[in-house]
Amino acid sequence: MPGLCLVGVLVGAGHAIHHWTGSVVLAPLFLSLVFGLAVGILADLPQRTAAGVAFARSRLLRLGVVLMGLQVTFGQIAEIGFLGLAVIAAIVAASFQFTRLAARLIGVDRRLAELIAAGTSICGASAIIGVDTVTRGRAGDVPYAIACITIFGTLSMLAFPLLSGLLGLDARHYGLWAGSAIHEVGQAVAAACLDSAESGYFGAIAKLARVAMLAPLILLLALGARSKGRRADNARVPVPWFVAGFVGLVGLNSIGALPPAVAALGADGSRILLAMALAAIGLEIDLRALAGMGLRPLLLGGASWLFISGFSLILIVVLL
């Protein structure tokens, strides 16, 4: 309980500042991580908080990913049509693979590269902490990846509305572009809504389609890691069965089995649990380890951001 209470206070402070400022940049997930880092640096935490912090970092993280299934339905995804869904899937797959290839070329650790790739191609911090359950990155990988996503996602949120007019995009094309290229859900929807209500609608649908691809991505990475572990040294890499919970809740939400109030409460609960997991991760981080990673991962995040922005624009304008 002491560790969970500490994490809860940090998350509460992050939500309070977010609501006070009304800033999309100062999102609760990001602030929870920052506050966790700050407390971890400034305070010598008592040993009795360790168990609760570890519980938030592991169990609550997985439960938060499961509850993310309440944010999307199969019907919403179907609204963009088969071709639209295929285009978004291609954007996700190409961006993820580009980031992994670029990481090998510039010398970034594979585990950190996969976190940056997931955050860029899927849904920001939520994807990063979900994929980390499989990649098992080093202590500083998650906060470094989230920092990259925050920086470049914010740049997208500021630049995309300006580029929309210069490129002559209509509301539908612009909304699909913002939803398929900008990192965080809040950033994507905010940028899409700046153009019009119609573009905001298409932006939200495209972004939710990307969120739904988190489950198969985690499963594929887990199966790949498990296979490689068996070939190398019979190491056991667990298959994340909590992904089945995610898909199951998407299904229940799609058929209307859950009252709207329950689905909304579950979606809010997901954001709170993921924020608690990030605060716990921040409490356990040594900033010296982050500084030791250098600027190459940041360069990788920038290259990945430019790729998904350009590639998605081309596919959407040409095919949709």
C-alpha cells in the first residue's frame, strides 16, 4: 500500500496540472513519468514502498493495456473501409520496420528501437509501455522512448494544421493523415480538430484503428522473441495473454454488451492505470543511465517521425 499510495499521489498531481493548464502537451501520462523521475531523484524512498511500486509497474500496467480495449470498437474501425484500414496497417507496419532498420544503421539498441518504433507507429506512451512487457528493455529505455515520442508528437501537433493549408488537403484527407501519423491519441485528435469537426472525426477513427493494432503487434513480438529464445538458449519468453483480454473487451464493446457508462469508466481507468505504471517506472530510473544513452536514439525518433509523416501522407492522398 505505501508504494501504491505514492504512485497514486504522483498520478493525481499529473492529472491536476493537466486539467489546470488544459495543455495537450502536458498529458497526464507524461507528467506522471516526469513526477516519478523527480521524486526518484530528490528523495531516498523507504524500502516499504518497493513492493507497491513494482506492482504498479507490472500488474497494473497489464491491466491498463487490457482496459484500452474499451476505447475502440470494430464498428468504428470499419467506418474507414477495407482500403482505409489496409492503408493504416501498411503505415504501421512500414513505420515499425523502418525504425528497426534505421536503428541498425545508426547503432541504437534493438530493445530501445522497438519501443520508439511502437510509440511512433501505434499510439505513443501507451504502446511503449505495452511493448516493453515483451522487449524487456533496460531501465532507461521506456522514459527515453517516451521523451522522443513527446517531442516529435508535439511538433506534429503544431506543424500539421499549418501544412494542411499549404498542401491543399480536404477535411477527410487531413483528418486521416493526422490520425495515422501523429503519435499520441490526444495529440492526433487535437491536431485533427483544429481544422474542422469533420477532420476531427476522421482523425479519431484513424487513430483508434492504430490503437487496435497494438494487440497483434505485442503478440507478434512475443512470438518472435520466444522463437529466438528457443533457438538460442531455450530461454522462456512469456506470451502476453493479457492481449486476449484487450481483444475480448474490444469485442464486448463492439456488440454493446457493456453499458456506455461502464465502457467510459473502464477507458478512464485504463488511462489512470497506465499513468500509475509510468510513475512507478519513473521512480525506478537512474537519470545517469538516460544521459549515457546519447543522442542517437533521439536521432532515430526524428527519422521515424519524418518517415511516418511523409509515407502516410503519400498513401492517403494517392489511395484514399
